[in-house]
Amino acid sequence: MGRLYDVEPDLATFGKTIGGGMPVSAVAGRADVLELAGKSQEQRVRFSGGTYSAHPAAMLAARTVMNHLTDHETEIYPQLAELGQAIRVAVENAFTEEGIRAQCTGYGNDVLTGSSLFRIHFPYQPGAELTSPDQVSDPALCDTTLAERVLPLALLLEDVYLLLAHGGVATAHTAADVETLEAACRRVARRLQPHVGS
């Protein structure tokens, strides 16, 4: 993480992605912080769980995935950021051009310059800057019902599954997948426009 974003975290947590979807997670960080959970401490911070109990298959998957990501990081992460950017722009354009104001979050910033993640929001006001979770989940600022209930169901009718109007890209996705999502959003927007148009 430090090499990608020039950030050295005190602690970092990683979920199932590190094992390609297998039930595995990891906590990493500075040695002095991690030592607080070590056996040498009389009163230590404890980690416990059942799902993440170091099953050999999950550990092998995590090792394989992490080695692959490390060996190919200069190719993988720029590709994911580029696809994430393409999806955010395509989705926003599809809805906006069909008369529904839409804005995606997940764009890069000074710290994280590119992202594979996106979430679709429907702000009421043009030019609204959605910069915090409080804003995007505020029904006074954004049509949260449209984003969280209507959109996922409408996209299912187009053979696209997005949980709560958000998604992420993987290296398996292509430009054709971006076009498929854009076309699906356009059809959904046309269906919804008479009811929720900007």
C-alpha cells in the first residue's frame, strides 16, 4: 500500500479480496502496534473469529493471490483505476443524457489517485458536491430510495446486478463490460425518467 499511495498506515485491514473470495482476512501494520496483540503482552488486544480461522485452503488462496498482485502491481492497479474511471463516467453520462441527474463517488483524489470502486447517487441539486457518506445518504440531498431500492431492481431487469447501487471492477472486466453497463443504465433511465427526471 505504501508503494502505491505513499501511505504508511499504523494498521491496515484486508478482507476476502486477498484470497480471491475465500474466507480470509488480515491485519497488517507497524511492528510496535501489532505487538500489542502479541502473546508477550500480559493485557493484550485479542483477535478472534470463526469464519477466518486460518483454513489451509484459504491461506493457500491468499498467498497465491497476494503473490500475483505483488508480481503484477504495475499492470493490475492502473488497469483497475482506468476501468473504474470509465465506468463512473459512462454511468453518469447514461443517466444525465436521459434526463436523470446522477453522480458517482469513487473518483480519485490527492491520496488515492484511482479506484476500482463506484457508487451511483442521484443528487437533487445540479452541481452538488457529494464529499461525505453523510451527504450521499441524506434523503434531503439525494434520492436515496432511487439509488438503494429502485435502481438495483431496475438493473436486474437488464441482467445487471449491483448491490445497493455500487460495484467494483476486476481485471476480468473489459471495455465491453463498461459498454454493457452504460447501455443498461441508459435503458433504466428511459424507463424511470417520466417519474424521476431532473
